[in-house]
Amino acid sequence: MKFAVVRFPGSNCDQDCVLALNTFEGVTADFVWHKDSSLEGFDAVVVPGGFSYGDYLRCGAIARFSPIMSAIKEFADAGHPVIGICNGFQILCESGLLPGALVRNRDLHFICEHVTLRVENTNERFANAPVGTLLNIPVAHGEGCYFADDDTLAQLNQEGRILLRYSDAQGGTTEAANPNGSRENIAGIINSAGNVFGLMPHPERACDSRLGSTDGRAIFQSIIETTSR
């Protein structure tokens, strides 16, 4: 199985993603430059974290116009898996592949710490774990507060499209457990077709015990197992 990891000017988690993915058996991951216009030969796409185009205007606002985004939209429309991590989540929202927006953190400070996530809905493709499973995965962002209007939130809940919420160590989705002020403690959502996933936490930074957690491997493993069938 082959992953494309998109590289924009200002990306800084692309190498982390390639390194982590290449530790999985039967998987290869290669960089794809933002000016490329084809994803031929790839089975899944990762839009990684970082500061694409310096986050000028707002996060992801310029990256959405890169040539590769047209290819990613076609790739997603064909039913193939796309995962956007941190800045990648912001880009997917800016490009219309996911609803809502990521805005400044509640306290207006950059956050870099491990957080607890609760699996809200079992999704075979991205979160193949029982509801209530807790994951220890780090965040690193200044604009990670997920916002959507009430109608969009109601639709996401009704359709089971909220996959991850920030929680405490006991699984409680409290305000204190919410690191950035995201509405309803939302940490990750999917599109209506179920093949595009955006999340602010960094699973690629939780794939090696030396980094404090291997819980991020479960997310990539879900993609690998469902796509390789």
C-alpha cells in the first residue's frame, strides 16, 4: 500500500508522517509536492501539519488553491481515503472537503501537549475501535478550535461523523479537558461519505513508545487494513 504525503511550503510534519508510515509492514510513503497535479499510483493521502504558506491570511487559506488540491478532491470523490492532520485539517475545511472551520484557541496561546481523546463513533476506515476507547495523542496548534454552526453540529452528531472528542483520563468530555475551546470538544470529524477524516491531534507523533505513546498507530492501521482489502 502506498501513501502520498503532501508537502506545502511551510509543512513541518510531512517528514514525521513519512517516517511513521514507513514503519508499518507492507506500506510505503512518499512526498508529493503541492504543485503536482496527479495522485496516480497512490492508495491514500495524508495532508500533514505545519504552517502551509506561513499561515498567511488564515490557516489553510492559501494552500486550498495549490494544484494538488484538485487532485485530492478527485481522489476523495472516487472514494479513496484522505486524512488531514492539524494544518491538514484546516486545509480540508478551507477547501470544502470538510465542514466547519478551525479558529484561534480559546486562550489565544499555542498549545503543545499530550491530550486524551475519546472515540465517539466506531469508523472502520479511520477509528476501528470500540466507542469510548481512550487515546493518548499530542496536539500542537494555535488555531485548533473547531467551530461550526448549530445546524452543522446537529448533522454531524446525527450522522455519526464526530469520531474523536477531547476528554479527561476517565473519558469525560468536560470543559477542563478541552484544550482549545472546540465546540462540543470536537477533535476529529469525517465527511458524509466517510472517506475524508480531519483531526487536530498528531497521530504520527504517537507511533513510537520513545515519544510517549503508540496510540496513533491505531488510526493509521485502520486506514491500512480497510484500504488493503
